[in-house]
Amino acid sequence: MRRLGFVSFFVLIIWVSQSCFVGCQKPAVVNIAAIFTFDSVIGRAAKPAMEAAISDINATPRILNGTHLNLSMSDAYCNVFLGSTEAFQVIEKEAVAIIGPQSSSIAHMISGIANALRVPLVSYAATDPTLSALQFPFFLRTVQSDFNQMVAMADLVDFYGWKEVIAIYVDDDYGRNGISALNDELNRRQTKAFYKFPLPVHFTQSHIISLLNHSKLLGPRVYVVHVNPDPQLRIFATAEKLQMMTSNYVWLATDWLSATIDSFSPMNQTALQVLQGVVGLRQHIPESNKKKDFVSRWRKMQQKGLAKSELNTYGLCAYDTVWTVAHAIDKFINDGNNLTFSSSNKLNDTRTAKMHLEELKVFDGGDSLLKDLLHTNFSGLTGQVHFSSDRNIVTSGYDVINIHKMAVQIVGYWSSIFHLSVSPPETLQGTQKSYSEIDQKLHSITWPGGKTERPRGWVIADDERPLRIGVPYRASFIDFVTEQHDNHKIAGYCIDVFTEALKFIAYNVPYKFELFGDGQSNPIYGQLVNMIADDVFDAAVGDIAIVKNRTKIVDFSQPYTTTGLVIVAPIRNSKSSAWVFLKPFTLDMWCMTAAAFLIIAVVIWILEHRVNDAFRGPPRKQLVTMFMFSFSTLFKTNQEVTVSTLGRVVMVVWLFLLMVITSSYTANLTSILTVQQLSSPITGIDSLISNTWPIGYQVGSFAYGYLSENLNIHRSRLVALHSPEEYESALRLGPANGGVAAIVDELPYVELFLSKRTDFGIIGQPFTKSGWGFAFKRGSALAVDMSTAILKLSENGKLQDIHDNWFCKMGCPGERKRNSEPNQLHLVSFWGLYLLCGSITLGALLVFILRTVRQFVRYRRRQMKLSSPSSSVQTTTRCSQVIYNFFDFIDEKEEAIKKMFMQCEINPVPETPISTAT
């Protein structure tokens, strides 16, 4: 019994040992598969690159030591169905990983298969941004996603300030989803327009011609081409034949173009001639010794016939992809995992005749291998290879390339951190710089046509599709715009302004005028503006008023003339008045002038009375002299002469004031007597609103809507008038005889109407402010450029010359405005002069008073010294007597006072002055 137990224990130990040995033993061969299109730009570079990678891996003991990595390649023929079939076949061979495919459409299908069978799918060329890790967890990408590429493309478009873009793309998952990502990025940068032009997957030259001709009908000239690599460069060759590679165009291409031209042999570089000026993106591969060595090795492979194509970035990515899978398998095996497959219950339940789906097996270690792939980190030909959280390779950015003179030039770089720069991204790593629009730089680019200046990127129109400009076919006021009947030429003031402004536009604007209206009556201008918004016209030129409701649907240029609604009514001459001589001055001005005469009379008398005999004598005589002297200064005939210095100073200032007042009065009175005064019962828009008189307006003008909607004037009061003749007839008839009391119209029409008629005039001021401009579609760049041109016309005087040429042949029409009173002169216009004169007069009077008081004090002191004490006391106690003595002292002549002071100094005996006043 003991012997039987010992034997059983020994057998168990042997079985466990054998099991552990079998589990830990490395497999001799590991199968992986690659599915791609052999005969393609990418496939011709990828196939020898992957073969070289397999050779290097199996030759080195550093990785998979003792295990042979077997790569089986299958041709998908760029077909989704065939690619899916090949995927089933390679999985039947127990491939633990699939490399490829290069087509995004095939990748979508195979990713679903890989998910179901737990086989990692690693692509080096499928760039569709919708191949996400959330939908396809077993899909990895060793090439940059088109999401990054479209961010780079959007940055490039935004860097040059283009706001309208045309996208040409192949209509499959790769093309549609890539362009959709570009559209999203451009929308973030507030691009105005993005036009999509899809091509069939297998497009022909006829497809290209039709597409390009259709795109030429649009304004944008910035093209982004996102198609599969095309060695024939058919799109650009066709564009050259259609004259679309000129300086008006901008051609941008995604990295399909760089992959294509990098695959060209040196003998085929002449094909680059059709790419003159094209700008594209290329996946950035940092320079390294590994890359240089592999490029040298590739040349040897070409010599031996192992590689038939030049090396491109996708070939480098394919090489690194094989190494990525090898590193992950090596770690998977070293971790003790087994490469085993098992049947799926779901597949066993779907047994269908001749499909044999039950033979497909699920890779048991798929999740572990996927985890090892995601943690791969090594230095490859393309740089450091490692994956981000979204299972895409960590991007190294793009080169911005420019084709010039059949050579590819790198003009800059793009990275997700620094965006556009002139330095490679790896040289900027570790710097403190961060993204800023100010730091965005690129080297000079040569654009189509050989120019280095940034292309405008759009055209308003071309010779094949000129700008459709609507022109109002006026029946009246044809000087502004109409068709000439003799030669059917469209002419007028507005047309001359437009054509002259076009000379200041820096680019050619082909256009054709299209009449709007029947020429029998003026068209409705609101309808003309609506036709621009409805894409019937591209623009409108004419006497188009810029009003609020129109600016909501179109863009206007800078106004080329100011206007506004005014009132026109009959006028009559005002009757002469016997008191017209009083009208030059207002009442306050007359009062102030009269007061000034009186004040000057008094002040001059005070200053001259003590020194000038002409201002002395009986009171009646002095009163007459005082006022006669003041008023006679008006006529400069006064006989009295001022003697005192202070009096002369006052007279100089007064005569200056008087000169200004009299000259102003004379000029204003002349104006009143010679200028015709207008008279009308209408005083302004308020009087029109408050009455029930009929009001005329011009047919087609916005005045009808403004009067009825804004001013709430009943429409029954509004009378439509078609011509200046109807204006005159309606105004002469008046409201009592079936006419109108007044006409409301825009100022330019009214000026032209009044230029030949003197019985009518403008009442008041314009009660609206607006202008005439040219109308364009919303967002039109021509509206901005036309505004700049109009400002230049105004600055150099050409705009006024055009106006004078049309409306001033017989003298420019002047406004005839009715004023309730003539232009009277107000006191506010002369208060400065009056203030100056008053200040000097008051100063002179104060100086005189102070000097006189000083003399009187001196006189009183001497008198007190010579008088008895009793009389002195009596004098000081009677203030009224002092005041009386002061005025009596002032009345004395200054010469007598001075003589008395001299006698007092010689003879101490007081001597009473003898009064000379009577």
C-alpha cells in the first residue's frame, strides 16, 4: 500500500514538471500577417520595408531569441470585400496580429473582425480619424491620424487669413471623414465658407474636369486636395490645362501628395512641373543615424531589385510597425503567456453551408498582447515609437513643403504643441515657449504663377462668370442712373462713381450690368436689394439708400454721397417792412448796445470833467455834451476832444468795439435786404404730420415706407409721383385742387428738381440722415474694398469732380431753405468784445476814483492843520459835511487843486479855494 502511494506521488510530480516545461517553453514560430494593396504607392514602399524588418528581427538575438517571426502578406487589391476575405484567411493560419491595412475603408471592416477574434490590428497607413479606440478597441495606428493633419491644414489656412475654402476629396471613409475633421477645425477659426467637392473612388479625368469647372463658378480660390496617392497627379495636370494653376489660385494638399512625389524616381522628377507652387504636408520624421543607414540600405535594395519604389514616410512607418509587433510579442512570451487559440461558441452556433465560420478561432492572449502593444516604447526609424491614450502613435508633427522649380522645399513645420514654426519640433522640445499666434512663422513660399506674395484666395468673378450687377432702370431723375436710348449704354452719376472706384481695386473685377425695371416707371428699390439676397444679382449699383431693413440682408459700401429726407413746398417772397433796419440785431443786442452808449457817456464825463473845459459848465450843457459826445462817436463827428489819459484809453477800446458792431450791422442788413426770404405755411415735418394735407413721394423710394410706418402718416394721404414734372404740377395745384401740400424726397433728387425751378424751396432741415451706397451680398469682400476705394475718391477730390460734372454744368444747385426769421446777430457773438471794453472802462474809472480820493485826503489833512481845534472837531463829527465837501472837491478843476497845494507849501495861511463851477 505504501509502495502504491509512493508511485502515485512520483507520477504526479512528473506530470506537473512536464506541464511546467511545456508552458514555459518558447514557441519556435510566431505567425503575423500583413494585409495591404501591393501595387500602390504605399504598398510598393511598405512591402520591402516590412520584409527588411522581418529579416532584421529574425537576425538579431536581442528580440524573440529562439523564436522565428513569420510574416505572411496578403494583397487586398484596394477592395473592402477582398481585404475582409484575406483577413479571415490569415486568422485561420493563427496569426496573433495583423499589420495593415492601408485603406481606411478596409480598416473599418477588418477592425470589426479583429474585435470579434481578439486579434490586434496595427495599421501604418489608415488615417481615418473615425477609427477610434472606443469603437475598435483592438485597432492601433502607427501613423498620425488625419485629425492632426486637418488641424495642421486649418492652421495653415488660418495663418494666411483665408476665410473661404474648396475641398476636393475622394468619396470614401478616408476622404469624407478627413474633410469633415477639416471642416470642424475651420469652423473653430470662423471660416466663412467651406465647399465640398467629392470624387468617385475610381475617378476619371472627366470627373475631374466637371468638378473643377463647377468649382470655378464659386468665389474661393483656395483648394485643399485630400485623395489617395496618385502617381499620375491627374487633378493637378487637369487644373493646369484648365488654367487653374495661375497666381489667382492656392493649392494645398494633404500628405498623400508627399507620399506620391517621394516615391518618384530621380528620372521622373519632371512630373513635378505641374505642381509648381503647390503647398503640402508630409509626416515629420526626425533625422537620425538609423534613418540615414536605412536610406542607404534602401538604395542597395533597389540595386538588387528588392525595392522597386523610392522610400516614403509610409515605408518607414511600415518598418517600425513590424518592430512594434515584434517587441510586444517578445514581452508577451517573456511574461509566460501562451499563443493559443480556442473556438468561439458564437461562431459554432452560426454554422452556414460552405462558410465554415466555426473553423475561426479566438486568440486567447489577445487582450494581453494588446496591452503589451500599448506599452511599447522604443526608438525606431520614425523617432520614438509609443502610443497615446487614444491608441494612436504620439505625433511628431508635419513638414510643410512647397514645390518650386521641380524641387521639394521644406518651408516650415507643424506640431500639436508649437503649431507652425521654422524649426523642427524636436529642437523646440523642453523650451519654455508655448503656442501663440504671434510666434507662428513659415519661410517664404512660392505660389502658383511664381509669385511670393500671399494670394488673395478668392475672386469676385471671372470672365466666364462676370459679376451680375443690378442697375435700376429709372424713368425720372435719369441723371443718376439709366439706360441711354441712343446707344443702350448704362450711364449716370452713380455709374461713374462705381467705375471710378473700381480703378482703386487692386484686382480685376469682371462685371456686367443688368437692368432692373421696365423704364416706364421707377423700380421698387427694396425688391432690387432682395434680389441680391436671393442670389439673382451679385451686387447692385445705383441711387440706393442705406436704410436699416436693407442692411440686415446685404452689405453696403461706404456712402458715396450723403442724403436724407427733406420737405419741398411752394415759396413766396416776404413783404418789405418799414422796420427792417431793426432786424440785424436781436432785442438783447440792441439793449446791450444802447446801455453801452450810456455807460460810455457817463464814464467819459467823469474822467474829463476836472481836466476838460468842454465837459464843464451849466448842468444842462454838461448833460447835452455828455450824450452828444457818446452818440457822435458812431459817426466820428464829435467836436469834443478827450484830454485825460484814462479817457483816451477808454475811447480807443470803445471805438474798436464800435467799429466791429457797425460793420457787422451793415453786413447783416445788406444780406437781409438782398437775399430772398422764403415763406410757406409748412414749418417742418411736425406740421405735416399734424395736418391732413396730402403729401407727395417718389415712386420706388423708401420715403413711402418711412412716412407710413415710422411716422404713422395714413397711407391715404400719400400720393405717388413719377417725375419732376409731376412734382411741379402737384405742388402748383396745392391740396385744395387735387395736388399736394408738400413733397418728401431724398435731398439729391430735390436739389436736382430745384436747380431749374425757383418757385419751390426746401422747408427746414433734413429730418433723416442716410447715404447712398452700393449693395453686395452678405460677407462680400468687395464691399470692404469698394468702401476703401470710395474713401480714396473722396480724399483726392475725384468724387466731388464727378458730382460737379453731372450737376453743376449750369451752376450747382443751392439749397433754398425757409427760415422763420433772418439770420440776426445775437449778443453771444459779441460778449467777448463787450467784456473787454467793460473791463477796461471799469478799470479806468477805479483808477480815477482812487487818485481823486488820495487828493481829497491830502487836502483835508492840510485843512485840519491850518484850522482851529473847535472847527476841526465840528468837521470830523459831521460825516455828511465830509461827503458834501468830497463832491465839491471833485467838481473843482484839477488845475486849481494843484495850484492850491503849491500855495499852501509857500504860504502857511490857509486859503479857501475859489469855486469855478456854476
